[in-house]
Amino acid sequence: IRYTSAVLTLLLSLVPLLLFPPFEPLEASGSYEVETKKFTYTDQNRMDPFSDEKSPRKVTVDFYYPKTENGKFPLILFSHGAFGFSGSNFFTFQELASHGYVVGSISHTSHAFFTLDTAKTLTLADPDFLQKAVEINGLKDTSREEEVFHITKEWMKLRTKDTHFLLDNILSESRSSAPCLPFSLLSSDAIGLFGHSLGGASSAETARERNDVDAVIVLDGTMLGEEVDFIDGHVVLNDTPYPVPLLNVYAEDHYEGAMETQGDEYDNFYASAHALDARETVFRGTGHLNFTDLPLFSPILAEKLGIGPADARSAIVTMNEIVLEFFNSYLKNEGTPQIEKEYLDESTSAEN
């Protein structure tokens, strides 16, 4: 019994190491050191649908910004995926900030895996939301398309309102008489949005609804905001040209699956084809979670949740490079972005 107990204790102590083994962090390549700050805002005009007390909606944002008190830098807001959190793309935030951007990563309270606000209050993801997200993600039953349409519309509404609310507050702070860091560093005439999965969808939709966003990147997400109605058993897509420079980055299975099942009528393909300025690229050998940092922090979890055979480190580095290049082009006027149609050929595959 003592032996069994000792073995069990040893195994339990090894679990964190197995799930989260040590790894070499990605170093930011820009010239600026990066600082961080967290802010939580309360929207007094909106009740939180997840709150039992019917309290106002609170939204938290983590900022990454250049360590300097001089200069003006573009603002970029990030929105995490349905199973993500505000730190899901930490190395991307660091990379952008080191090159002269103020990056705000939104935590969509109760949609995030967890949210830790400035009062140290921990809020976990709503179980019903997670259950529906898992169910919809694996759904093959086309007879439920209208139900899914209405459910995802509610998700999008919550997230886009979060983003509008934060963006309006951030811009207001930057225009105050004595703004603190990082608001004092902001150039309000250069704004980008990006996100992963559902966060990419809500970022793209927010940009449609504003006239002050200059560029959008969707990391392996379906642009659900392009679905404007459901008639005669089918979604109706927005035929108004997408107005903001757009970059869609796809995992290989996502891209090939959409081509096979929906073709030109897939939300993203339709939006890109009717956009004023759009680009698309496919990361060969990748899965959905290759566009977050999870494969570095926990290879075991990432493999269970969905990555491809491509080298995880190369995928993140390459993603960061094209995200930076795209935003440099449209937020800093540094020429036309040279985005290839495909990345990560077989030579980048991980050795097993």
C-alpha cells in the first residue's frame, strides 16, 4: 500500500510536467522591450447574460506595448476563440508590441476559458456555452443549420458588443487630457483587429460595423458575421463588399473541408471574393490549434484538441511574420504585403 501510494504521489507530481513540459520561449524580434497592463471596464448600459445577479457586463483587456514614453503607435485588438483565453497568443502579442504596436487582448467574460479581472475575480467559461460550442463544432446534421445560425448570432452579438465597448473606451482614454500608459502611446488613426476562430469572426464583423478600423486578420475562423439571414433552408450571405483590408489564414483541414463541402459559397471565400481588398493563405500540415501558443505550452493537449503534423514552432513563427507584415502594410503604410498562398511545406514537418 505504501509503495502504491508513493507511486501515485510521484505520478501526480509529474502530471504538470507531462502536460506542460519546459520549452524554449519565442523571442520577440523587434527593437522595443514590452510592458503589460490589465484593465477591466464595466458596461453600465448592458446586463451580463451570464450573471445570476443581473449585473452590468464587465470586460477585461490585457495590453502589451512598447516600453517607452515617447512616440505614437497603432492599436491592435485581439479576440480569442471559443475555447481560448486572453493569453492564447502571447508570443504574437509580444512580437507585435516589440515592433511598435499597442496590442490589447480581450477576455470575453464567460466565453473565455477563464477571465481574471483587475479585482482578481476569476470567472470560468459558462458550461452551457462550452457544451454548445463542442456540439456545434462536431455537428454533421444539416437539418439543424437554422438553429446553429441563431445560436452563433447570439455569440457574435455578445463579442462584437464587447469589442465595440472596449474600443470606444480605449479611444476615449487616449484622447483624455492626461492619458496614462498605454493610452498615451496610441495613434487613434491606425487600428487593426484580429482573432482566432470565433474571435476572428467577431473581429471581422466588428470591422464591418465601424468606420475607423484599417485592417482585419481572421486566424482559422469562419466569418459568421457574413451570414445575415436564414431563408428557405439556407443562410443568406452579405453581398455588400467587405470594406476593410482582410487576411484569412487557414489550417489545411479547414480550407480543404470548406472547398469540398461549400466551395465559393463558404462564408470566408464569398467575403474575400467580394471584398475591396482581401488575401487568403493556407498553412499546410496544420490544424486549428496551430494558430495559438498551446502547441508550445502543452503539446499533449494541443494534439488532443487539434493540430497538424507541421512543426508547431515554425507555424507560430510564420504566422507572426505574416501578421506583422500585413499590419505593417495597412497600419504603418510600409508597402504592399507579400502574402504567399501557402506556407509550411513538407520540409517543416515535425520529426516523430
